[in-house]
Amino acid sequence: MTKDLLLETYNLHKTYGKKSTKFDALCDIDLKINTGESVAIIGKSGSGKSTLMHLLALLDQPTTGTIKLHGTKTAELPARRLNRLRNHEFGFVFQQFFMNSNDSVLNNVILPLKIAGIGFRERKRRAIEALKIVELEDKIHAKANDLSGGQKQRVCIARAIVNNPKVIFADEPTGNLDTITGEKIMNILFKLNREKDITLIIVTHDEDIANRCRRQIRIQDGKITSDGKTQKGGAK
Amino acid sequence: MKLIDIIKTANSNLLRNKIRTFLTILAIFIGSFTIILNTAVNTGVNSFIDKQVASAGGDGYIEIAPAAMLAQIEGMMGGNNGPQEYNPEQNASELNYIDAETLTAIEDINGIIPGSVRPLRNVRVEYVTSNKTHTKWKLRVNELPSNNINIDLTAGNSPRTDSDQPEITLLPGFAEVLGFVDDAGAIGQTVTLAIKNQATGELINVDATVVGVQAPSVVSMGRSWLNAALNDRIFAASTKYLPAEYANRVMFATAEFDPEADLDFIKKGLEELNLSGMTIDDSIGMMKTFFDIILIVFSIFGGIALLAASIGIINTLLMSVQERTREIGLMKAMGLSSGKVFLSFSFEAISLGFWGSLLGIGLSMLVGNTANTIFHQPGMFLADFPTFSLVEFTPANCIIIALGIMFIAFLAGTLPAIKAARKNPIDALRYE
């Protein structure tokens, strides 16, 4: 089965600091990610895995090198197009949730739609839809702060999928959760990957999570050390 | 993000820290309250003066004084000009009077109505009484210079300036103390004015007919109006036995001019005669300037309060930007543009200004209208002026001031808003 090419990177470098404090966070990254893949980016802290995710998610610009999204060089796109792309095509799930804890679940979930400028009714309809997928539609009016850690991350997933994205970037999505809850969260993410053909790009240092992804990219000191299909099992 | 969502979000963000928001609004309120109340007092006073002037009329009436006298008055105001050498040619005391030749010369100025120039003789009355009472009452009088001037009357008519019968109008309250039934009952009655002779000190009685009773007014300044015939009789009684040269000295004159005529030309003509002219509009203008200056000073205090409030806005929003660093980062990651982030914080500042000025308008209206009611109670200083609103709120003024304050708040908010807009989403998300 041939898949559409989603993201390509050529000769990607990212350097922080100048001269004596110069530090290469990423070196010579060449990647191709297809639509519908589930990719784990694995590495220790400081290996450059988060930096790579930020570059792929168009949150940061590489020092040198090219990133293409759907075949278009992203460096040539104006800021407005980049904002639109992130809003329409990407969903984000973070380890620390990043929710407005004093706001309701609904208001947290509709944030990307609000930014997109979608009207109130449509926002609510789509938020309910997204919350149904993570099985939290009964918590729609609850205050975000009153939820458990697992529920919070499920709300974050609802927020990530509310705009029907093509890609979900998840940065250590289970890092703040216990094993069983983390398992549930991963089940939801992989179900979305399977059923909605959403590309998953998961940054993690957890081998169990990495093993559930179809593809593993290992990073060490800013360089890719291995990139290939997961050996034992793979995604179910 | 839609504008309505930005405004709603800005307001709900303000509600997150209620006490801090309230205190910032309070600071803005102090400034806006001061400025709005001041403007309302200014409007009230000015519209009162305008109403009085409109009721006073007095078009085409000008008061004339020697220019040297005005220069002296200005000299007194300006303080010490240093020693000036005596010059017999320019004897200051001589220049303080208008001589007979000059009086005729005034009539020749283009625009002055011939025969209308009249020496203005200020006269004093010792007391007023009538044959209905034994009591004597103090009275201050003014000659009514022209029937163009409308007097607010509760009964009767104005004294006729062209009549040869001595006529007077009474001030409020005089009808009763002089033994007449009421204001209307005083019309046509005779009152006796006692005049002190300037040479001998003897009291000479002059009778006058009451033709009207005045309503309270600032234009008449608590004086009864006389017609020329009565004024001349009082002047004669007061200057009897004085040398004619002394008695006939003229300090001020009045004249009527064609309202269509060029007033600047008339004033220039008076200047050439070493005189200076002042119309009712001129003196009202001086009065207004005086009030304006007082109110401008108070408005400056309000402005200083607003300046302090602006620093409060900057402080509040900087704290808010700090607290919401991650949220800003998240929203930018989700595609919110820097411009919208700037707009969002700007609207927070504008909202602070909006609520502060709304509170200022509301409370100053409450205070102003309460003060209006209290000061119009019997015995209070505005009891006699039912038409005078001490404070007058016009919607235009309130809107302009509110918009001005919102603009100042916006300016104060630009610094924090720029700081928020420049946040890099990655750094912001990493921020602990």
C-alpha cells in the first residue's frame, strides 16, 4: 500500500548559541514520514528528540536544511500560512497537559476552533464529537481542574483532534501518568491512527510506547542512530 | 480568531484575577471620575452663563472706559512695573476721565448709534423705604443702560430707559418688607430712596415708581435696575453743592451700536480716542475663562491620576503576561498569530479603561445629580436658581472622555501586549 508523503526533511541542522557556546542540537537529519504512519522518536533527554519534533511541527526553524510538508518547502511559507497549517493539520498533546485549569472542559477543547475563527455552535458540536471519542462527553461542563490526570490527558487529546488534524504530535504523552492510565491514553491515540488515519509522531523515552509504534527513530547527540520498522509486534 | 472571541477572551482573562483587576479599574475610575465630574461642572456653569446671557440680551450695547484705567488695573494685576517717571503731558489722573469732547467724538465712530452715548454714573443709595413701612432697607442699584437688555422679571416690566418718569425694579423679597401685598401688588407703588449728598452728608429723598420685580439672576448681580431719569435724579441729589467740574467728571460711558456693524472697527475707533470698549459678550467671556482655568487645573489632577492608573495597567498586564506564558505558547503553537496575541492583550487594557470610565461616569452622575438636588434645597446656595444645573452631563462628553481613557489604556497596554506577542511558542511552552 503506497502512502502519501507527508513530511520530508533534508540535511536538517539546528544549532544553538554562537562561537564558544555553540551547540549542535541536530545534525544532518534526513527523514520521510508518510500519512498514516505511527512514528516514535526515541532518545534520552538532551538527545535532540524534542527539537526534532518542534521542527517537524513547524514551531521552530532549522538553522540549515529543508522541511517539506505535502511537498512544499515550509521555509518559503509566510507566517500566516504556517499558523493556518498548524491550526488545520496538526494536533498537539503535551506531557504537562497545558490546560486552562480554571476553565471548563468545553472551553479547553474548543481552543483550536476558536483560534480558527469557527462560530460558537459549530465549535460546540465538534467539541462534543471529540469528547465522545475520548469518552468524556459527560464531563463537558466540568472544570478542567477537577479532572484526574488521565481525564486531563484525554481532554487534551480531544483538543488535539477537534480540528480533524492530519498529524498528532505527542510529547511524552504518558510522562505524567501511571502505567495503566498511560496505557489507556496510548490505546486512544493508536485507535485514532488506525481508524482515522491520523499520523502519530510521538516523542518518548519509554521503550514500551515505542514498541507499539510501527516505526522507531532513535536519536543520540542530535544524530539519527537507527530508523526502521519495529521488530517485535509493532502496532496492533 | 474572531474579534468577538478576542474581546470575550480578554474579559474572561480579566476575571481570572478579580482583585487585581478591580484595583486597576479603581485607579482608572479615580481619574475618570475627576475628569468627568469636572467636565460636567464646566458644562453646567457654561450653559447657565449662556442661558443668562441669552436672557440678558444686550446686543449692541457697549461699555466704554479710558484705556489708561484698564492699563492701571492690569498694572495692579501684573504687580510692580518699577518706578515710572512723572510726565505732566500724560497725567494719569486726567486720563482716568472721559471729557466732553471725547464723548462727542465717540458718536462719530462708524457704527455707534448717534445720540446713544451716555455717561455711566454709578450712584449709591443709602436705603430704601416706603410710606407703608417704617423700616429701612439697604439697596444697591444699577442704571439699566438699554432696553435691549432683558431682565428676568417675576412681575411687571423693565424700567423704560427713554421715560422721563423715575422708574425702578425691586429685587426678590423687597415687595414684602416694604409693606406691599406681594410682588404684583408692588407694581405702580412709590418707594423712597434716601441719597447721601457727597458734599454735606445730608440725606435727600428721591421718589421712584416700582414698575417690576426681578427674578434672581447673575446678570443683575443683586442690584435693582433704575432708568436714566431716576439715575439722573439720584446723581443730582448726590452731587448737589459740589463744584460742577467735579460733579460732571465721567469715568465710564455707555453707547449703543448697530449689531450689524463691525465691532472690531468700533473698538479700534475707541482705541484711537484712548478708550477701550467692552460688550456683554466680552465680560461673559472673561467670566467663562475664569471658570475654565479653575476646571482645567482640576482636570490636570484627574490626568495625573490617569497617568498613575496607566502604570497600574502596565503592571497588571505584565504580571498577566508572565502568568500566562505557557498559555500564550500553546495558543501560538495552535496557530494563533502574534497580531492576535497583541490584540488580545490590548483588548484587556481597553476593557480595563472601559470599565473604569463606565464606573467613573456612573458614579459621577450619581454624585453630580445628588449635589444638584441638595444645592437646590431651600437655604442652599442654588435655591434661587432653579434653572441652574451645577453639573450637566452630555452624552457626547461622556463618550469622548470614555473613548479617551480607553485610548490611554490601550497605549499603556501596548508594552505588555508587545511582550506577549513576541513570545516564542517553544520557549513559552518550556517555561516553568
